[in-house]
Amino acid sequence: MTLQFSLVAASTSPETVDTPCLVVGVYENGLLTSAAARLDGASEGAVKRQLESGDINGKAGSVAVLYAPGGIAARRVLVVGLGAQKSFDAARYQKVHLEAARALGRLPVDTAVSYLADLEVPGRDAAWRVRIAALAADYAAYRYTATFKPREKSAQPELKSIAFVAADEARHGLDQAAAIAQGVRFARELANLPPNICNPSYIAAQAQAFAEAHEGVNCRVLDHEEMGRLGFGSLLAVGRGSANKPRLIALEYNGGNAGDKPYAFVGKGITFDSGGISLKPGAGMEEMKYDMGGAAGVLGAFIAAVKMELKLNLVCVVPSAENMPDGDSYRPSDVLTSLSGLTIEVLNTDAEGRLILCDALTWTAQTYQPQAIVDAATLTGACVVALGKHASGLMSKHDDLAAELLAAGEDTLDRAWRLPLWDDYQVQLESGFADVANIGGKSAGAITAGCFLSRFTEGQRWAHLDIAGTAWDEGRKGLATGRPVALLAQWLMDRAG
Ligand code: BES
Ligand code: MN
Ligand code: ZN
């Protein structure tokens, strides 16, 4: 369940709002927002007194609580620092909403009213402000609980709803946020689940359950026998070492005209990547449960599109397998025949993502003749080296498609950065034994992975998102981020007009 979102009329005076917690902002150097100034006036200077005492400092993301200030109807006021006003921008706006929601999560309140969606952000409208605010609040409110022993129900209430003070014209931004938040939650929960639960058949069951519950959504699942008959030689090789057999999962949504070509997503669904015979080192291997982050991301974006009832046709294809070492595993030097007919020399079984994606890309193009294909994959460590945790790597030979996706990333702050797919890199994939090798050597690892995929998408309007750095927060308590659900959902919203 996501947070419940609602709007409060922009004309509402903050001192009159009856709520367990009101949220207002102050800029650096004691500059009050209009809501904070009104509260200060109504409470005979309660806000300014805290500024003078240093309990509030205006630093971006800092928080302080005023309890039961006289003259104010709210039980508490959460004062959030906004940083310097002159440099207040979209990224800061998102950050203060995240920090505000994190602070609300620590307070014993089940609801709150926020004046932070009222802050002007250069170049962004009211619907954008409300959308980002609601998504940030829901992001902070998410808790992973699926595999904990049920704890004593704590007496402290949890945040269940939040209202934003904003103009009524922003309402559609709130509705969009509610849909996107469901997609983000789905993606985060699926990716956070351990791989002994979230295996290929589990993902297939989730997709099927979603289709059954939603009018106009259809689900097809191919098992390994069916894929064997069809010639998925590359995908099946990756899954052969695991007792959890591969699946190809396809969700179809027809929200557009019957004749319109669909948009297509393809998401890497490796439910655990041990590396296979080219075994990974032990340290940090547990993070490879997130190697289905691309699958989670495209499924989440699909869910968001369905919930928004976007007027377009969409397919979401997930090749899913587990990469394990075993007596029956595929091995370095094997030559595979892919669904496309191209043969592939395996030089490293840990470069498995591209091997399941290539067959899925071929099948998607053949089955649906889509107007564009975007894949998302936790594909290379090299992409994390290049771009870190902030940007997903974007690769495409289609400048218009790349521009659309970069714009959607900027809009949602789920940002991507483009890397080239020049032919100059293709020689790194040459093989003496097959049409192509599955690795490209030491340099430009993110790009050569993209180049490998490009060989299976010729004639398609295709783009690739490498989300290896962005799909989860690393470390013991890191969680899946739900990226790139927001980017992909926005891209579709922009296409649906
Ligand atoms: N799933 C990994 C990529 C990855 C690594 C994502 C670390 C996030 C963090 C992928 O299957 C992989 O193992 N890639 C190899 C490719 C190499 C063998 C050419 C890599 O990046 O090391
Ligand atoms: Mn791997
Ligand atoms: Zn992998």
C-alpha cells in the first residue's frame, strides 16, 4: 500500500489547519517562506525564536519540530531547511521533500499537511511539484517487511497519508503520482525479495496475477521447453545450471488504438547472478539478488502506465533466469546459437545479462513489431565505474529516442547520461569461433555490452538503459530504489500526449 495523497486548497491559512503535523520551509539566513511567516505571526514569533536559538538553521534538508505552538491549530510544526533561496532548484526541491517525509516517519503521526509543494521551482509547474512531492513522500515511507518475523505491533502510529497545499490545477499531478508510486513500490518490493523466493517462476506468477486483476492486460509466459522449441539458445544456456528454470514473461496492455504499434520494454530478470562457472568473488555477492532490477523496473513502469490508463499500446517483456555454477552449466568457450541465428562465443559466463536480453529483444521485435524498444538492465559493473550511483547509462543509435529518454530522466530527476555506441567499439566483440563474443575486453565495458545488444536490434528503434549503479543502494541496509520506473513512466506519459 502506498501513502494516501490529497490536496488542500492553496488559499488555506496554515495557522488554521487542524492536523497532527504541519510541514513548512525556511530558507538559509533566516528567510521564512510565506507559510512559515504566517505561522510565526500567529504564534507570536515561535518560528523566529527557534531560528535565533539555532534549533532551526535553514540548511537544506535539516529538520526541527515545534510542539503545540500557541495560536496554531496544528499539534506540531515540522520546519524543514531549504538552503539558499537563490539556488533553490528541482533537485533541492526533491531532497527537502524526502527529508521532510523521513522526519515524519520518525514522528508518531499518521497524517500530515505539507506546505512544501507550494515552493516555486524554476521551470516547473504546480502539477510537477505535487507529483515529485508525493513520490518523494511515498519513497521515504516505504518499509521492507516481507521476510521479517512479525514484530509486536508498535504503539507508534505510522504515516499513512499526506496532504499537499497546492492549486487545484495540480490535481492530475497527484493522480499520476499515485499510479507511479504503485509501480515504484512494486519494483522495490520485488527486487528486495530474496532470490530463494523471487525466482523466474515467482516473477511470472506476479505478472500473471497483475494481468488477471486488470482489464485490458494480458500475460503470456513461455517456459524452458517452449523456448527450447522456438530456439532461445542463448537465454536457455544461462539458466541451465539452475534448478529454477528460466521463463520468458510478456505483459500486454492495449490502451491505444487497435492498429497502433506498441511501445516495448525489455527488462533483465536474473534473479541471482553468481557469475556461473566464471564465479564472482564472495564479497558482496548477495547484492546480485538485485540483478533482476531491470525486470522490476519495466514491470513497475508497466503497472504505472496501466494505472494511469495511458492511451497507448505497451508490451513488457522479461527474460528471467538464475545464473548458477553446476555440472550442467554453460561454460566459457561454449558457442551458443541465439534466437536470431547469430552464434555467440561465451568467453565469460558472468556476462550473462546480454545473453538473456539478446533473445528477448529478438523475440519482442518479431512478435510485436514495436515502434520503439527500451531495455533496462543491471548490465555492467563498468557502468557503475563510469557514472556512479547517480545516473543510469543510456545507449542508443537513435538520437531522437535518446533525447526523449534523457528528457524524461531530467523531468523526474531519475536521470540518465548518454554513452556512445559508435561502430569503432564493435571490433572488441570479434570472435574467432562465432559471429560475436559475449565480452569486449578491458575497456569501455558498459559500451561494449550495449554494442553486443545492438547486434540483435538492427532495424529497431531501440535504446538501452544500464541501471547497474542506480537500481539499488549498496551496503548492508541498502534497498532497491525503484529506478528507472519514474523515467520510463514519464517517457510513456510524454508519448501518450
Ligand atoms: N550483473 C552484473 C553487473 C553488475 C555488477 C551490476 C556489479 C551491478 C554491480 C553482470 O551480469 C556482470 O557480471 N557483468 C560483468 C561483465 C563482464 C564479465 C564483462 C561485469 O560487469 O563485471
Ligand atoms: Mn554477471
Ligand atoms: Zn548479471
